[in-house]
Amino acid sequence: MEWLEWFTIDKTMSAVRCILILTIGLPLLLILSRVVSKFVEKHYTPQSAMVVRQVLFYTGLLFLIIIELSQMGFKITALLGAAGVAGMAIGFAAQTSLSNLISGIFLIFEKPFEVGDAITVGDTTGTILSIDLLSVKLRQFDNKFVRIPNESLIKGQVTNITRFPIRRYDINVSVAYKEDIKRVMEVLQDIADKNPCCLDEPEPLVIFTGFGDSGLQILFAIWFLKTDFLKLRNSIMTEIKNRFDQEGIEIPFPHQSIYTGSATRPFPIQIVDNQIIDSRLPQPG
Amino acid sequence: MMNPWRTLNVKPQQCQRCQIGPLRIWVYRNTHEWMIAYDYQMGEKKIVEFGVVEEKPDSIAWSQYIAGDEDSVIQFRPVMPDRSVVVRPKNPTKVLQGLECVMYVFIPVSISITAGARAELSLCEIPSVLLSNTWFGDTMSGESCYSMRFPAELALFSSGVGPHRVICPVKIKNRSKEDLEIQRLCVRVEHLNIYKGKHCEWTNEVRVTYEGEDQGCEIKYTEKPPDYEETGELITKCQVPASKGLFHKTFSGLKSWPF
């Protein structure tokens, strides 16, 4: 019965206090962090609420642990000193994680994007699944999962594709040099007018941009609702090709003219019965 | 012109066709279900036709609605499009300071098809004209609307409008100290009732009072039929009643879109 001697009144009281602090403190902490996070979510974003909830909960938990330890008779000052040294060591070891953590907090409060937005980072494009303290999780359009560390999002360029409700789709159209530019521009305008996904306003742009290697260059820029992207992209290209075919407008492909010298005529070549006959050579018969 | 908003009695295995303006609808009563198909004719048509067709056409896409066997009654009713419409006046119009004008907007309705004698089963809503999309606002904020190619007029036609259009009178009063140039008008159709008129259908009148570039404009959707023509019963109630003293952006077009 030696172990019973350990239960002095003081120690029993401390044990009771520890249990009380845990049983009351932990649920209180959970309720408080939830209430505050709900409030933040209502007024700010779900990401900010998540950060606030986690910060509140873990800070509170740390305080609870310190109180518990002091109740058990540990010397807190010595413990905090040791924790400080350990914190520095951990800080050096976890530099990248800390950098991601701080970048995550910046990202959450700067709000360059939100869950559900489609973004492009480097070569990766996808829809944001979650914005966490260390990383942002994306789902690519081919259903691949990508984790991007927050640090690289802060350092690099991020394009938010779906931030605004409407977008412009630019198509560089090339037509043969022989074509009448005015007529081509009218045909393109008519294609935009007849496509239900093209917005009437802002008006489509048809701009003659220059003389290319193989043809005349025209920028055809049409506005659309961001939700219509795939419908527009599929339909407009087909419509341009079909309409140009109907109107007899030639879409040039890259070609080169080869000359034998600056002032010579092109090579005189004839194709007769699948045989190539050079007209400069003596003809048979 | 025949009244397009009517009740049809379709016998089992029977196909009926109706045309309201450019829209043609086929209705077929099958065992346990209704089948509906539609297509559009080109141009602005002023036709209303109803009749039984001998064979159900197979070249168009049919939609099926499981609705039991009890009723063979189907109803056609005009409803407003599901988004606001943007319309341009026929000619660029300026309302000089202190003056007012009425613009008539000819809005193409959607056709709501319901089954049952008391229209208890809503089957579908079909737009009578395929309207193109447009954006009202700047490129960063605004609202998605339908664009109407049919212009707003300052006078009513003597020949009337197609049976698929309702006339929405918009009374514009310029109380500012500057001229009001109207290039586009955005009509929030969700606040519009449809009334039966003597020659065509009407909506309640929209009254817009322009106070100036900074003050914006006050819009009021009246709650009674307009008095431009002898109007009678309310055919369709508005989807959302307008709140009083509504302030909205209604005019647009003074600034060009950024490239």
C-alpha cells in the first residue's frame, strides 16, 4: 500500500485541478475557436476563418499545457527557456515550412484567389481545391492533383483565370495575301454575331495586325461569359473554318518560294503521267 | 390574330403542332408521358397556328416528361426571359434636359408549357426567339443579359408586333441639368407582369427618372396595366416584385470598352 502514500491532499487537489482544467478548458477552447471562426467566415473568407481557428486553438492549447504543467509542479521558467532553445533549433531545421506558413498567411489575407478559382502557375493550370497554411491544392483539368507550396506562389507569377465574370478569347487568323481584308473582317464579325456564346457587348474586335510570312494577320478577339469557355472554343474555330470554306477565303499554310537566283524564273517542272519531266532536257521520241 | 395562350386537349398517341412567331412546338401524348419538341424559323414571323399533325416528326430532338396518364390537357402561357434584356433604340436618342419620352421595348417572351387542367405540372419553358448574350457593366463587374436586336421604338407600329412579343413601355424623364444620351437600355424583366391587351400583350410601365451622372436614376415599376391600349386580365405575374425607389444602372454606352 506504499503507492497510496503518494496521494497526499495537495497532490490529490492538484490532480483534481488538472482534470478540471482539461475537462472545462478544452471544450471551452473548441467552442471559442469555432465561434470566432464562424464570425470571421461571415465577414471575410473561409480561408481566413480556418487560419484564425487554428491559431486560436493551438495557442489556447499551449496555454492549457503550460497551466497543467505548473499545476503538476514543473518549473515553467526553466521549461520556457528550454522551449526557446528548442524553438530556435526547430526554426532553423524547418525554415522552408515556416516560409510556406508565413506565405500562406499572406496569401489568405491578400486574397489573390479563392477556392474554386482556376489559376495558372508556371505550366500548371487547375481549379483550387483548398488554400492551406503550407500549400495550395489544385485539381488540373485532366483530374491530376497538384500541391503547390505557398512560398512559390508568393515568389512567382500567378494568373487567376476566373477572377472576372467575362473573358476575352483571342484568335490570330491568317488569310492569303490575295484576299480582300474588308470582306474577311465582315465575315469574322458575322461569325461573332451569329455565335450565341459571343457577347454582343463588349463588342468583338477584328483588327488587321500585320503582314505575316505566309499571309495577312488578323486578330479576332471575342468576349464571353467565363462559364461558356469550352462551348465557345469548340464552336468558334469550327465556324471560322466552315465559313471561310463557304466564302472561298484561303487560310494559308507556311510556304516558301525557292528561286535559283535573284533574277531567274522558277524551276520549270511539269508533271505528266506521274513522271517528272524537266523541260530543259531533250524529250523522248 | 389567333390567341396563342390557350389550352390544348391532346388525345393519346396524338401529335399537335403550334407556331407562335418563329417558334414551332410539337406536343405528343404518349402512355405515361408528354413528349415535346421545338425548332425555330428564320426571321420575324407574325404567325399563330395550332393543329393536329398526322405523324410525329423524327428529325427534331424530343424531350420526354413522365407525367402519368390522368390528364390530356396542356397549357401555353407567356413568361418573361430568365435574364434582363438590353435593347438599343432604333436611332441614337438624346432626351434634352427637363423633357421626357416613352420608349416601347418589344420583348420576346418564353413559352411556359404546363400539363393538367389547373396547370399543376410545369413541363418546360421555351424561349420564343434565341437571344444572344451580352454584358451590362464594365469588364470586372456587371450582369449577364440577353441582347435584343429588335430595337426600341419611340412610336408603336401600325401593323403591330409578332404574337411572341410583349410591349414594355419605358417612360424616361430627364430631370438633370444635362442631356441624356441613350445608347442602350437594360430592362429588368423579372419585375414585369404580362397583361392581355386588345391587339397584343403588354407589361406594366417602367418609369425612369434620370437625375444626373452622379445621382444615377430612379426606377419605378408600376403595379397596374398600362393605359396605352385597352388592357384586361393579368396573364403572368412578375417573378420578383420591385422594391420601391429602386436605384439601378439602366443606361449605358457613354464610355467605350477597354481594349
